[in-house]
Amino acid sequence: MPAKDELARRRYEKLVDRLESLMRASLKPRYRGYHGQLILSSGDLEEMGELNNARPAAREAGRRLSWQPKAHVVDARLFVYDEGEVPRDISELAARDAADSVDAALRRGE
């Protein structure tokens, strides 16, 4: 039985490492590590294999990045985001970026 526990622990650590890598890659450098988020589809989750460990592994991966992580599963998708306090200058920059994106979409008629 201990060998099975060790194997499960290693799989879990590998999942945490993979999620941390995906979260790190999703960060925008201009936000200096803030406004982190990751959305994984059901296909992504199935590919990773450990569906029952996805939420706790995502929270652990987020903590490694100094996030205050929240993880939710909705319609077989995993949403992970940083709920930590964001400095005002980064928050204003992100708000301008969001407004620019909405404006561009409206101009394209989307």
C-alpha cells in the first residue's frame, strides 16, 4: 500500500507542477504577476488524468506563484484565478486593456 501512496503523491506533484507552468505562462508581464487566471476545458482536464485532484492541485500551484487562488469547476471546466489585492496602477492598466478589447470587438461588429 505505501508504494501506491507514493505513486499517487508523485502524480499529484506532477499535476501541481504542470498547472503551475500553465499559470505562469498565462501571466501578462505588464501586470507584474497580478491578474493571474487559468481556464482549462474538460478535454484539458481529461488529458491530465487526475480530475479529482485538479482543484486542490490548482490551488497549491497558485500559492506557489504567491496568488490567493480560487478554483471552481463549472460545466466540466476548471477556472482558477488570483483573488489577491491588486495595486492600483495594475488595476487601472487592466481596466484600460479590457475597455480597449471591448471597444475593438464592437468596432469589428463581434
